[in-house]
Amino acid sequence: MNTPAEASSPRALRALTPLEARIVGVLIEKQHTVPDTYPLSLNSLTSGCNQKTARAPVMNVSEAEVLSAIEDLKHLSLVFEGSSSRVPRFEHNLNRVLGIPTQAVALLTVLLLRGAQTAAELRLNSARLHGFADVSSVEAFLAELAEREPPLVIKLPRAPGARENRWMHLLCGEVSVASYESDDSGAGVSSASGISNADYESLRAEQQRLADEVARLQMLVERMASELGISIEKLADEE
């Protein structure tokens, strides 16, 4: 079983905007799922922010909006711009800024990208970032994050009909606990669709695997096109 590692006190940060949180989450996710194309170009990062799968809420932001948010994240030392490529590429620095281990980073990333989730959902959804031995290991790291000063996550009240409590990150500031007390949006999914929770989670994991593979291929094409001096947008317009 994994156990929480000792970490230094987190640096005091202002509350992030939803877009800033999305950018940091995408950078961490793609670092693990598409390492060949990490650090990310602005185009790839924007695509990751606007991804339709494994995102809550779904966003539709422009490259200009992402670039503006990146500049603010640079001032917080949460994002750096690489200088080894002709195309600007960006990488995160969350674990060093907050002083937390990779296991905690994985859990925060999934919360940043998908919103409130149970410990069991977090274990499943973070599998490509870190393999937790069991749910109790996830809960141990969540408890550590909740006990930090200031806390980085919060355990939400159990929604009516729900069997488990959900957790939410606090990087965007305090959350309205009342808004979650009657929110049981995920509890009826399996009964409404006629499939078991296990089957549903399996399908969702496979969908995420395929989405990550498509994103990896897209980023490889973008990198090859950049190295060859080819404009993908121009080719698309010609078609």
C-alpha cells in the first residue's frame, strides 16, 4: 500500500481561475499520457483545455485566452516556457510550488480536470498518472491534502442516495458545500443506462484511453508539421 510522503509546506497561492486550473491540470495529464509531445505547444494545450472527454466542465477557449492565463501562471511559478524549440512549449511546476508528492499531484490533477469525485473514482481516473494500490491509499493522500494549511482539498457532504463522499480541490478557492449536498448527478448513471457501475467505469476508462491516443497522435502530427515548416491550418483550409 502506498503511504503519504513527507512534503514541505505549500507556498501561499491566490485562488486560480477555472481556466488557470484547467491549464495546470492538462499539462500534468499530458506529461504522463503523451510524454513524447511534452512540454506542450500552445495549440496542443488549448486542444487539451477544450477536450470533450474527461473534462468537467467542458470549455471552449481560444489560444489567446490560454496564452493570457499562462502569463499569469508564470508569475505564480506554476508554468514555465521552454526555450529548446522554435515553437514555444509549456510545462507545469505544481509539485514544487505546493511541495507535494507525485501521488498527491495525480489526485489533484484529476480533481482539476473532472471536478468532485469519490475516492474510488479518483483511483480509477488517476490510473494513468499513478497506480494506487487500493482506495484506502487514495483516502490517505486525500486526508493529508485536506489537513495541510491551507487545505488543498475538501471532503464534501454525502449526497442523498450516495454511498460515498466526494472530494473537491480548493485551488480555485472555497467551494459552496451547499451546492453539492443535493448534487447526485453521478449516482443514477448506472441504473438509468441499465449497466452496472463496473461496466460503466470500464467503458469510461476505455473512452479515456482512446481519447488520449488520439491526442497523442494529433500532437505528433503537429510536431512533425512544425519541424517540416508545414501549416496544418493551411492544409485544412485547402481541403
